[in-house]
Amino acid sequence: MSSQATPAQLGGRRHARALNPRTLLERFGLVIVLLAMIALFSALLPGRFPTTTNLTITLSGQVSILMLALAVTLPLRAGDFDLSVSSVMIASASTVALLTSQEHFTVLPAVLIAVALAALVGLINAAFVVGLGIDAFIVTLGTMTWLGGVTIAVTGGQDITGIPHVLGTIANTNLVGTVPTRVFYGWALALILWYVYELTPFGRRLLFVGGNREAAQLSRLRVGRIRTAAFVASSVIAASAGVVLLGALGAVDPTSSGAYLLQPYAAAFLGTTVIQFRRFNVLGTVVGVYLLAVGVSGLQLLGVASWVSEVFNGVVLVAAVAIATVLRKSSLITGLALFRPRERARLLAPSESAAVPGSTTQKEVPASARDE
């Protein structure tokens, strides 16, 4: 009798693993931490933390951070970094503010110009990273710096006010109760990116490229185009976040880009430890954003010094990157399984139906993931 498992047996095993407490803890551990933090701060601050006002402030104050965090997942899934997103966001907000308040542009043309300039920045990043092969971290760090300098030079480093009322209306109108419309813009973006990542060929191509670039090239994926598209889309989303931020605040500080970089990356890396293990994903990133927001909100309401929030964000970022790095190198469960003879034989047995992800001997990428 053959010792190979039938498809029904394999499906049953996968279902059992999915319901395993350890697997559930791995996939939803960060959600549990978020709920525990909410419970803790609610117990410590019963009349201040679990209130509608605090919920509204927390949700509305994180829209731009959420949009930036989702933006950086695009190049991250393709194996690249884009550190310029915060500078693109502030530069775009400053562009719209200048054009509408000083050059008397209407809102729509000003926004389109800002988005087009942001797309150009994405193309510049891609030209150096994809075209010349320079490390993405270095290129986008440089872009963040020079773009921030150009923004300050053009604006004089002064806050820009006098924003058209329509921008405030678009961002601040209460849609459901006291929750403003901009919160739903962030959630809509999350839904769109979830659809792209999970249900479209482009989302699968991003993963193939990020997992093993050489194997993707051997499988006839247009790796350069995919990486370029990720950089451009990241910049366009960052520009959109800038427009939302401008409408929410009614003004823009051209020197503030540095304040918006840490949290998006912390949230994106936290997201790899939840929902879709070891993978940059939308739902995990959303959980990461709100975990950071709850932590900072709770600490502020407890009356701690302002620097404690910065320490909290920094520690969470380092911890998230460390956890994500460890998880990429190996899985603890797999490592433990290797000590069991039967499991070790099963895991190490050659398979003709699938190749190890990330191996250059990978089978050809499925047709659904290739370019037309």
C-alpha cells in the first residue's frame, strides 16, 4: 500500500495545523497583544481611555500613518526599501498648499500635479535601484534627504496655511457618528491593497520577486517592471496621504517629514508576525498601526513624558525587525519537528510537486503569476 497521503488527508492535516493552538498563537499573537493593551489601559484609565472621544482621536490621527505603512509594503513585498515616503507625503502636501493658497490653482489640478511629481520621484528611485542596481536603502535614504531639502527651500521652511475649505470638508466631515471621512479613506486603501495582494497576478508577482529575484527572472517574470511599479505606487500612495493630511490639519509644516517615517515601518514589520506569518501583508500592517497608536495613546493619557512615546516606537521597530528577520531565516516549529524522526524524514524527503520557496531550483512560476 502506498504511504503517500491522499489530497483529502493532506487537506485534513492542513486544517488541523490551522486549528493548532500554537499556530493560532503565531498567526494572531499580535492581535491578542493589541486586545490586552486595550484591556490594560481601560482598567488603568476607566474614564478616559475606553471612550468614544479617545477612539475617534486615535482612529483619525493615524490615517496618514496607516496610508504610509500600506505604501511601504509594496516595495517591501518586492524585496526593496522605500525610505522616501514621508518626504514624498510632506512634499506633496506642500505642493498642493502652495499651488492653492499662493498660485490660485483649484484643488483638483493642484492634487494631480502633486501626484504626478510623486510618481516622478518613484521613477527616479526605480531608475537608480532597478536600472543601476544601487541598494534601495541608500537610494531612498538619499531621496528622502534631498526631497526634504528641496521642500524646505521652495517653501522657505514656513508653515503654509490658507488651504481651500473643500480640502477640510473632504477630510474632516463626520461620516459615521464622530468618525471623519479620512478614516474610511485609509480603510478603503487597505481593502484595495488586500485585493491586489491576495487576488491579482500582480500581488503574486510581488511575492515571487521579493522571495527569490533570480528564480523570478528565470520564470520569465518582468522583474524590473514589477519593482518599478512598486516604487511608483508607493510614492503615489504617499502623495495621497499628504493630501489627506493637509485637509485634516488645514496647514502643512514642510520640515515635519522625519516625524512620519518610524511608525509606518514599525507597523509594516510588526505585520509580518501576524495573520500571514513572515509576509508583509495588509491586515497585519493595519493591526501594527493600531497597536502602536493604542500604546502611544495610553502612555500619553497616563501622563508620561513625551520622550517615552518615541522610545516606545523605536523599541517596537527594533523588536519587529528582529522578529521578522528571525522568522524569515527559520520557523521554530519546523526546527522542533526536525528532532522527531518521522517528521524529519517527511520534511527532508524530496518532493516532485513543489520546490522550496526561495530556492534557485524552484519550479517555474504558475502561468497565473506571469506577465501576459
